[in-house]
Amino acid sequence: MQEEINEKSNYNACPCGCATRGGKGHSRGMGKLQLAIVGALFTINSYLMAEFFPTYEFAANLSAFIGAVILATPIIFEAIKDLYSGKLYMNELVAIAILAAFMGGSFQEAGIIGFFLLMTIIIESKTASGAQRSIEDLIKLTPDKVNRIIAGNEENINVSELSVGDIIRVRPGENFPVDGKIISGETTANQAPITGESIPVDKEINDEVFAGTQNLTGSVEIEVTKLGQETTLGKVQDMIMEAENIKSPIVRVIDKYASYYTPVILMLAAVTWIVFEDINRVITLFVIACPCAVVLATPTAIVAAVAASARLGILIKDIQNLELASKIKYIVFDKTGTLTKGILSVARLNPFEGHEPAELLLAAASVEQHSNHPTANALCELAKSAELSLNEISNFKEIHGKGVEGTVGNKRYLVGRLAWLNSLGLDIEDANRAEEDPDTHKMSLVYVAINDEIIGWVGFSDKVREETKGLLKELDDSNISYAMVTGDRTPVAMQIAKELGIEEVRSECLPEDKAAFVEDKKLSSIVAVVGDGVNDAPALAAGDLGIAMGAIGSDIAINSASIALMTNDLSRINLLIKLSKKSVFIINQNLIGGLIIVIMGICLSIFGVLTPIVGAILHSLSSVLVIFNSARLVRMGEEHS
Ligand code: ADP
Ligand code: MG
């Protein structure tokens, strides 16, 4: 695992070699640091000797020479390596600067320049591995060893030896090593590392648990469902890895023209030399021309932003989507499970004449036991608390956005919306009366039919999420428009829209109608779609940005969306937009700042305003400023987790 991470995390960024081998840099960075310190001591020593023992001039010079050689060697080494691999990259510029300082005979100066350049390389390689550190933190969340149960016996094995379907035991206080399903015992789990929400979650038989989360109170047996990179935690790791290799358009331009850039700088240097015959100007030019700050501008900011989003339980699947989120002008919300809690409760069982409530519930719950829809969950909950034993269902089928069907014995059961039953040719006279009854206008209705006869309806009620109003208000403040789409009945949709102050509403939509609405909005705006992945996958995929809620453990949601919120906390949408806007702002700030320093620096050094040492300090300073500027993003939204 460790190897793999190191392999992937090549920063491959700055032309002058700073921050490049970020991943493997740890031990090498230390070596460089020691060289920098020893070299600096020799250089300082030479200054002290020149000051206090002016007669020992040779010794002072020797000390300066040794210091400069120690400091210059690693830099020149990098440059030669680049030359060998055919990269006419800008490592060479810095190396030439140092060599020029040597030839100028000023070893003290060469030492000081070398020191700053080397320190820049060290500092940058340390922060460049920021992504790697986040990943290491994530890896620490999963234990190496695990207790597998085979034939009633526990054996302690490496997690890497597990396969899907194995049974393992996890005790209180241990972290779950893999994603799995509880098959025995019950417990609570702290899922904060993935969702950013620290309130413990109850877990009982058949509930899912997730790699990297902590088992708090009970000892449980788990069947392994996902391993390694397939787990939710693995996906978060992938996101962070990807972040590191992002380049901004401007860096791509530099990459493309890198083979021109070096010759241009060399020519500028030659002209400067011919016109002014001043080696100091040439050295300064070489030092300042290396655009480290520009190259670091984007990846440092993105890594910081992604670290923040991982902490907030926001999984950004393709890093380009982070930037896109800052441009959202229109949001289409699904209703059930998104604006509302989606935890329905059965408000009314209404059998038609000749049928009993218990019969209605038994029929509905029996078919719905195989569905994941909020109505299905509500029916099964009620059946469970009424201690009904459900019928076996065969030929189960779910028609998305319409309903479910199945057979019991030789009878066909249908449970779903009226328009669907109507389209199948059922008699809907009684049902129509229910639809029009104002008493039902606050309820979502689902009809139950046995053998083509509708035997009654079930009314459900849902609640608006507490945070929905707050979010919509913040969207108003940021001039982002929004609409609600739903498969639910018009009266219910209107009710909710009124409660929330939403003006644009589409009700009684099929999944493809939702997608068509999104396509239409896309003609005039950048559109994000927010849904829970139940019957809105086509709409999520149609949006410029698809944001899935409550995605932890839901593969459909994670797969159909471009950004997945691990929790059900709708207010994270606002955090996401803020984080995205701030990232874009900081990246631009970094790029502009970096470019100004390089361009001004080149001009100033040609006209002899800057000395080589000041040039080296400016070079380091600009890179360090970029790094600190980016680091501001890491703390975004800390108050929410
Ligand atoms: P929403 O857009 O509000 O999330 P859906 O598209 O999921 O709603 O569903 C639309 C309608 O289709 C529901 O109101 C319900 O009447 C019906 N429906 C969908 N799936 C099911 C199901 N599994 N059981 C019963 N009815 C269903
Ligand atoms: Mg829905």
C-alpha cells in the first residue's frame, strides 16, 4: 500500500525541481536538510572568520568554498539528472546561477543562494506531500490485523488476506477494517472520519458498517462486502491522490513551452551580459526566472481544499468538479429524501369497501420488502411493529418512479402511483375520488392492487429537513436560483413548495421527466442537481454537476453523481459552494502573485536593482507565500465537523 502511494504521488510539478519527487522525498528531504544545515554552518563560519580573524583569509575562503559546494551539489545533481532524461527543464537555470556565482569567485554568495534554493526545495517537498499525509492519516484509520471467524474459531490474520464474504469480529473501540454487513450483534459507530458527523450511529443486524469508522459499544460479527480501494474510504483516498496531480491551465502552458522558456531566459541572460557585463545581474536573472510559485499555485490549493472537503464528508469524484461548483447558477432539488427527510411514516391505511386495513398493509408491505424506496421503508416498518408475517414474493420487479410488482401464489400484486395503475388499465374510479379529496392533499398516496383490483390506498407523510430553509436563504443571498422536481402528487408538491417558498416546481415527474427538465435549464445556466439517488439517477447524471446526498454506503448515489455528500446534511451544499469559490479565488491569487514576482523579478534583475541574494530570498519567499496562502483552505468549515 505504502509503495503504491509513493509511486502515484509524484508532484512532477515545478520545473526547477522543487517539490518534484514529493512522495519519495521524505527520506531524501531529510538528507537535503542535513546538507543545507552543514553547508550553512560552513558559510556562516567563513563570514565569522573574515570578521574576527582577517589574517586567516585563506581559511575563510576555504570554509566558504566547502559550504558552497555542499549546498550546490544537490541542486546541480538534480539538473544533470534532468538533462540526462532529456528534460530541458529549468533545474538547469538554477544550476547555472550557482555555477556562475562560483565562477564569479564569490563562494559566500554562492553558498547563500544555494542555501535559499535548497531550503525552498525542502519546504516545498514537505508540503507537496500534504496529500500523502492526508492519505496516511486515512490509512491509519484501518487496522492491519483482523479477527476472521472460520467454523466458530477466531484467527488473527492480516487484512490483506481477507476476501469478500469472509466473516470477521470487531470489538468495541476497534475500527472497522473493511466495508461490511452486520450479521450478529449490535453496536454504535462513529462515522465522523467519512461523514464529518460525529454523532454515533446505531447499527443492528443487516446494517452496513464502513472501513475507517469506529466501532464504539458492541462486539459484532460482520460479513465483508468490500475491500481496499472499493470501500468508501478507498474512494476518498482516490480523490485525494487525484487532487495532487492537477495542473492549472497556465501550468499546462508552461509545460508546453518549457522547451522555449529556458532558451528565452538564456538569451535574455546573454543580452544582459553583453549589455551590462555584470555577472550579478545574470545570476539574479537565473534565480528569479524559476517559476516555482506559479507551478505550485494550483496543486497546493487543490490538495488543501480536498483535505477540507474530505473532513466535511464531501466526496468530489473528479477534481475538475470543484471548480465547476463555484459557477453554479441554478440548482434543481429532488423533493423526497432531499428537501424532505425522506423518512416517511404511514399516515393512513384506507382500504376500499370489502377489504380490511390489515389486508392492505400485508399486501403492500409484502411486495415492498424488496424495495429501497422511502414508501417501502415506511410500510415495512409499520408491518414490523404490527408483527405481521409477510408473504413470500416471486417475480418481484421495481418500475422506477412508478411502483413495484410481484406475485403471491397465483395472484399479481401491484403497489404504486395511480397514473401507473391507470396506464395498466385498472379501474380507478374509487381512487380518483381519493385523489380529489382535500383531506388527502398533504399526503403522498400509493395504491395497492391485487389481481387488477385496487383494494385501497396508503397515505404517507414526510417532513421538511430542518436545514432546508437555511440553505435556500443562503442560495437567495448568493443569487443562485432553484427549483423542485418530484414524482409525487401535485397537491403534496405544492404544499411543500409553499412551505419552503420555492417558485418553480415540477410534480408527478418520471425519472426521465426530471432529466428533461434539467436539460432544459442547462440551456441557460450552469445547473447542479441534488438528489438522494432514489429514482433521480438520470437527473443527477444530466446536471452539469450531480450532487448525491446521504451517499455513504449507497453505490447508486456515488456512481451517478459527480459529488457525493456522505451525510444527509443539506447545508453542506452551501459549504461546498463556498469552498469551491474560495479555492478558485486562492488559486488565482497564487497564480497572479507568482507571475508578477517572476516577471518583475526578471525586469528588476536585468536592470541591476536586485542582488543575487535578494533574488534567492524572493524566490523562496514567493513559494512559501503560495503554500501558506493555499493552506488557508484546509480549515474551511471546521466549525461544522
Ligand atoms: P420523488 O421524486 O418525490 O423522490 P419518486 O420519483 O421516487 O419520488 O417516486 C414517485 C412516485 O412513484 C412516488 O410518489 C410513488 O407514488 C411512486 N413510487 C415510486 N417507487 C415506488 C415504490 N417502490 N413503491 C410504491 N410507490 C412507488
Ligand atoms: Mg427521490
